[in-house]
Amino acid sequence: MLFNLIRRYAIMAVAVPLAAFGARKLSDAVEARRGPSRGTRMLRKGADTLQGRFGRQKKRRFSFGR
């Protein structure tokens, strides 16, 4: 039970941010060589989604958006 909790925390704390970072870097590299495309936009959007869901949440002064 405790091992599963530690494993889940490690995945959330390490693997997900690394995946978002890798997707963003891959998007930048492909975009630099071939220019903007649908694939690079989707990679960047996926990285933003991962960081928004599992990363640090931005503190908002006023919560109009959510």
C-alpha cells in the first residue's frame, strides 16, 4: 500500500513534468527546422495541459476564470 503511494507520487512529481518538458523541447526543435505546423502546436498544447493539470497551480487574485 505504501509502496504504491510512493510510486504514484514519484510519477506525478518527476515523470509528468519531464514529459511536458520533453514535448515542449521536441516541439521547439521541430519548429526550428520545419516551421510551425499542426503537430508542433499539438505538442506544445499537450505540454501546457500536462503542466496545468499536474504542475504548480497559478494563484489567482480573483477567481473569475474558474
